[in-house]
Amino acid sequence: MKQEYPDYKRVFIALLLASLVLFAWQAKVEWPRRQQLAQMEMQEAKKRRDVEAKQPQPLSVREAAAAENPALTWEQRIAESPRIAITSDTLQGSIALKGARFDDLTLKAYKETLEPDSPDVTLFSPGGGNDAYFAQIGWVSPDGKTKVPDQHTLWQADKKTLSPGGEVDLRWNNGEGATFLLAITLDQNYMFGIEQRVENHSGHEISLLPYAYINRAYEEPKQQNLILHQGALGVMDGTLNEVTYKELREKGNKTYDHVSGWLGITDKYWLAALIPSGAYKATFSYYSAAGKDRYQADYLGEAMTVAPAAAASTPARLFAGAKALKLLDAYAAGNPPIPLFDRSIDFGMLYFLTKPMLQTLTFFFALTGNFGIAIMLLTIVVRILLYPLASKSFHATAKMRDLQPEMLKLRERYFDDQITLQKEMMALYKRQKVNPAAGCLPVIIQMPVFFALYKVLYVSIEMRQAPFFGWIKDLSAGDPSNIFTLFGLIPWEPFSWMHLGVLPILMCATMVIQMKQQPKPADPTQAKMMMYMPYFMLLIFAKMPAGLILYWTWSNIISIIQQRVITKHHEFSQARKEKKKGVMSHGS
């Protein structure tokens, strides 16, 4: 009897009509409603900002706004103030004596691009330009009776250069008997130590509040990155708080009263963070100055009361550098410790997988000197850990292949009775002790590992510009080769969507081989879907990080080898059983 299948044309037509209705609803009703809500939220945010602008601003915000002079070049802005040079193996730059600002820092260990003449990555730049990004530390007089240093104050320094292990002391006298001092140190990496000290020779008691802020002029890209946090962040009383640039613009400032921990502004790979001592009030804020969006992370410490002929001091730290995990962990466990400092890396919800995975990769990199090989070794470790599940899956696949003839017979017998067919199929699986879902289990278990690796490749500074071999110069970026240019032989620039590199093609090929190892689905529609799946995945993965595709391709190759070995073993076992049955039958 001829086997019949359901009329899938009607199903597809129904799905198409439902999709059209849904699209029409979104276009005519839902999208206009969302646009209206978004417009209302923007209007409310503007009203809040207008109200906040009329209110007295914190001293730090007022100072930052007053320093704007966008007509000046970078060199002119640098030349506006005498400076203390910063030189170390990791940092190059200077501290402005005018305002005692940390506003000139480049990271010597990192380049902007892979080009040989690429400049070092710039982190801090002086105020007044589109790239303004700086930190300042000082005091506020709560009663307004004490003259305190501000952004115009010209400090006196006892040295011209700050190097690791050394100290530079800045001094300023307010002319009223109070002397302010900043003792600045730098470690071998990216951490500045700053001790704020006040000596009171005024003859009367003075009260001060220590503060510090990080201020940045930043134009956020229109296309936001949804898998990575960039903006304000901090750990307040043991809790990680992340506030995006958009959230600050649209919903206003975020304030945390009487907390302890650290706060700052983060990029994908770089971090500027303040680490106060004791309790403080933290604020993440947004405002506009000289037509530019400005973002700020600041804190206001507890009041210092300084008696006549006495002195008071409070320590603080400023981190300005790369988010290298080993370094952040060292600071987190240091003396004094910085709580959850490693969480400045956006490990995401899979932190329990992502961080150990990065630690494993760096361990293998230390052994091999190549992050591509480290990814391959990590893949082997993952496959070993998942082998018990994979073994069950491969055995189940082999058994399912053996059951194909019986399954086809059942489909032909009960082609017009789907309920009975399902019952008979389940009974067959039960008799043969086969779990049809077992083949999917390793893939499901492996997905969190896959997403964790994607996160590691995307956010970790260790993977930035890490080469593999040959044409793969950066494992955190997509495969640069392209079949549409015959891998560079044709001198033309194809459309952005026309990009298929060698690694994605290899991944697709390994998936095709894997599909051929699997039992062919009896349902022709499902069989076609499975047949096209590798090519669908090829399009999705075309621009994914090369390290991620390397992991998936190498994992596929290991699976192919495992499946072939287990299948051969299964066939050998089945042949022995059949031979044993034949001998017993002949003997009887």
C-alpha cells in the first residue's frame, strides 16, 4: 500500500496567513503604540532633566561643565596645564597640575588595530573635546566657609615624573590657613593610590567632604550592543549595579546612599573605576555640555572634621586600564580587597561557566602560546566531560538506525491512524530500550557551554586580537577570508551580507557529514529541514567570532570520529550476536 503523509501545503498556508496577520497587527497597532510610548518616555525624561538643570548641581558636575572649550585641539588642551609625566611598562601619559586631573592616559600594551603602525589605545583625554574622559579628586565644603581647590587650582608638585614604586606629592594652600595635599602613587599595572590630606592652621575647626568623579563625553552608537554592558557600573554593598548610557539619558540619575564598594565607567575591554575607603554616596549621572552627552560616576565621602593645628586624611584608589581577569582577581583579593572586581568583565548570567572557561583558556594559552590551540584543547576537555552523555547518544543513534526498517513497516501499517502509530512506536522503543530523544541531549547540554564560550570570546581582553594560524589574525573577530572574492584573488568589495569564510565553510561541511551519520527521518519534510540545517547554520555563523567557529568545527570533527568508532563497535557487536544466534539455531 502506498504510504501517505499529511498535507503540509495547508499547514504552510495556515502558517503564512497567521504570520501575515501578526505582521499586520505589529505594523498597524503594536509598532505605532510603542513609538508613542517611547516618545512619551523621552518627553518625561526631558522634563526631568529640565527640572534637574534648574536645581543646584553637585560641585563635580559644575566643574566639568565649566572646563569645556571644544575649539582647542588635543595638543592645545594638553598644553593648557603644566603636567606630571606618567611612565611605566603599562601606562603612558600625564596628570594635569591645573585641577589635579588624570586626563591623559594611553595603554602601552594594546594597539587600536592590527596594523603595524597602529597607535596605542587611548583611555583618558583632557576636557573640551569629543573624546574628553578624565578623573578628578578633591573636597567639598558643606558649609561654604572653607575655600577648597577646584578645576582652576594650580597645584605644586615635588616631582616631575610618576613611576611605579614612586610617589608624587601635590600641595596647595588656600590662603586661609588650610593646606591640601594629594599623595599619588602607581603600581606596576593600572592602579593609582591617592591619599587626600588636609592640614588645618586656620585657628578654627573646618569641615570637608572628600569626593572624586570620572567624567566622559560620549556619543553612544545608534545600534546598541545587547549582549554586552557598557556604561556606568559599580559594586555597592556586595551587589553589582549596571546602568546603561541610555538608561541614564532617558530615566535620569541613579543614586546610592551610604554604601561601600567601587564605581566607574566601563567599555568592552577598558575600565575606569574609583575605589573609595569607607562609606560614601554614589551617583551615576547624565547631562549635556557644549552640545555633547556627558556621563559621570562620582562619590561623596563621609564628613571630615579637622580641628585647629590638626590634620586628617583619607585614602582612595583609581583604576584606569585593561580588564584582564588575572589582574582583576589579584585586586579583588588584595589588601584591602576590592569586592567583586572581576565582575567589571561582563560575564553575564552564565558567570559560573564563563569565568572558569576563560581561566581554562588562559591556562592552555600559557602552555601552548596560541589561543586557537587553547580553544581546541578546551573543546577536548568539554567533549571528555560530556562523553558519558555523548556515548549514550551515539549508541541510541546506532540503535535507531537498526530500527529504521521496523519503523517504516509501522508507518506503512498505521499510516491513517496516527494515534495507534505513536503507541506502537513508543512500544517499539520500549522493547528495544531506545530513547529517541537521547540524540538531542548532548546538544542541549552543550548549548550553555557554547553561549559561555561566545561570551568569553566577545568580552575578554585576553581574546582581543589573539591570532591563530595563517589568515586568522584575531579570534575574537570574524573569519576575514571570503569565498566571494576567491579568498582575496578577485579585487572587489562584495556586499556586507556576501561573506563566507573558510572556517564557516569547514563548519558547514562537518555538519553535513554529521547529518549523514544520523538516521534519516521517515518524515520527508523533516528530512528536508535536517538536510538544509547546515547551510542555514552557515549563514548564521558567517560573521561570528572565528574562535567560536573553530570550537564548533573541532567539536563536530570529534563527534564524527566518536560516532564512527561507536557505530563500528555497535555493528561488530550486532554481528557477533547474529552469529551466536545462528550457531545456536543450527545446533538445535
